[in-house]
Amino acid sequence: MATYLVTGGAGFIGSHLVEELLRRGETVRVADNFSTGLRANVPEGVEVFEGDIADEAFAARAVAGCDYVLHQAAIPSVPRSVAEPITTNRANVDGTLAVLVAARDAGVRRVVFAGSSSVYGNSAVLPKREDMRPNPLTPYALQKLVAEQYCQMFTRLYGLETVTTRYFNVFGPRQQPGSPYSGVISLFIDALANRRQPTIHGDGRQTRDFTYVGDVVRGVLAACTAPDVAGEVFNVAVGGRISLLELYGTLQRIFDVEIEPVFGPPREGDVRDSQADIARAREKLGFEPQMSFEDGLRATVDWYRSTTAGVPR
Ligand code: UD1
């Protein structure tokens, strides 16, 4: 058994990692500033370090004594990074650098970093493979790219084992709809549950490789223990491509309602199509997505109905 630090452990993806690690009998610690994470997401008995992960002294305290660090803390929004490039850079780049320095100094066995499919931008070729040339279109995408390159550099320069898992539009229970920067699935569910019209930015024909959070958890934990992958980058996704119109149609069926969406202008810096090639994760991590899109949506809707606007009752 080992000790794991989950940065951003009170957030959406982080809290699912915490839950699964506890289920496996591991010792878990959470570092979070509760800017978007919720205390209610952290199970009883988990040690919580509250603070700013970009603060070197705080990062060092949180990392000390840990075997593995799952670095999930971030401000995870493309449009928010367009509005606030400096604040998001501090969280997403400085935060990662502080974690890497702390992990190097503490002799951590491996850091797994939450990367993003946004680094691919609008490259013409689909599906997107890890060795394609990145083309960041927004501060968020560039921040995630710089952070993963810092990870690789720390492996080469200092021998610290790092692995980047590039996420593609993750959804599931505990994704909060409370902000205009929230993920599209949480916003659409919130709208339909309250019989409101959601807004579709653009024509709705843009596509995403929507991935259920439980599949992401298995990918990240595999990246933590797989042999001979230090310094590598893996797409962790389904390998599919679903348009917003299809997503919205499926949700209307699940809610058994018909509500016309409002079509607004396309979002600045929006990627048109996103689909992962997951061959590398399959081969080296033994990763296989398990949840079907519709079952994942149903599980997410069930969770939403058990909460008040996404916040646990
Ligand atoms: C991006 C990244 C993803 C990253 C995530 C962090 C890509 C392909 N994906 O997701 O890797 O982890 O940010 O948040 O870059 N939309 C609407 N109506 C809404 C909200 C969104 O139509 O109310 C549209 C957006 O314009 C976009 C799609 O839905 O086309 C998905 O948006 P969002 O959920 O914000 O995620 P991405 O920006 O794709």
C-alpha cells in the first residue's frame, strides 16, 4: 500500500480518484484551495491540505511523505482562460511547476499530470495521436502544454518519473453546472432538469470525445503504476466522436422532454472536432474504456437528481 496526494482532490475528477484509491485500501491526502472544489466531495477521514498549490512552501508540505502525486488541481476552463490568462496561468503552469519541484525534492515515485486534449487545437487529422504537433488555440491549451512539457523535462533533467494523461471532455457525477465556465454536459443537464433552453455555441455540429469519469480514473491509476512509461503522454478517452446535437438529443430522450435550444455565436478559440486515438494507452497502460455514452449520461442525470443544482443535499 502507498500514500497518494491528489491535488484538486475536492474537485470533479480528483474526488473520483480519491474515492477509488480509498476503495483500493490506499492512503490518500488531498490538497485543494476550494476555489471550484467542494468540501462535500472529500470523504471523512481524508487528510486535507488547504492552500494554493502554486505556493512552493505549501506544495512542499502537501507532497512530503507521499509515494505518488496525482496532479489534478487546475482552473479547468477554456473560456475562463481567454478571460483571465494570468490567473489561470498561475494555477495551471506555476501550480504544476511547484508540484514538480516539491515531488523532485521529496523523492516521489511518480507524478501523474492531468493534461488536456485542447493542446491538439484544430489539427486537420482525426483521431488525434500523442505524437502529433500540438497547436494550442487558447491560454488554457498553452498552459496545459507548457505544464506537460515541464513534466517531461523534469523526467529528463532530474530523473523524476512523470506521466501525462490527456483528458478529452470528461463528464459524470460531481461535475458542477454552477458557472458559465462549466462543462457542456453539466450545463445541458441543468437546463433540461429545470425546463430551460440551453445555449448551443455555433451550429452544434462540433464533436467531442466525451469520456465518463470512471474510465478516466482507471486510466490515471494505470498510468501511476505501469512500467517503463516515465516521461510519456497518453490520450485517456473513448476514441469516439459525438456532436453537441447528438448529445442534446440523447439528453432530451433521457429527460423525456423536447425543448428547442438557443443557438448562439461560436465560442472564441473553440476546437471544431476532437477525437482521441487511444492505441498507445491500450498498449502501454492496458487501458480500455468501459462505460457507454448513454449509460454514462444516465448515471450523471441520476446523480444530478439526487442533488440541488449539482451540490450534494
Ligand atoms: C476543453 C478541452 C478539454 C478540457 C476542457 C476543460 C478540447 C477539445 N477539450 O473542452 O480537454 O479538459 O476544455 O474544461 O479542447 N458549449 C455549448 N454550450 C454551452 C457550453 C459549451 O454549446 O453552454 C460548447 C462549446 O462551445 C464546445 C463544447 O460545447 O464546442 C464543449 O465545451 P466545454 O464543455 O466547455 O469543453 P471544451 O472547451 O471542448
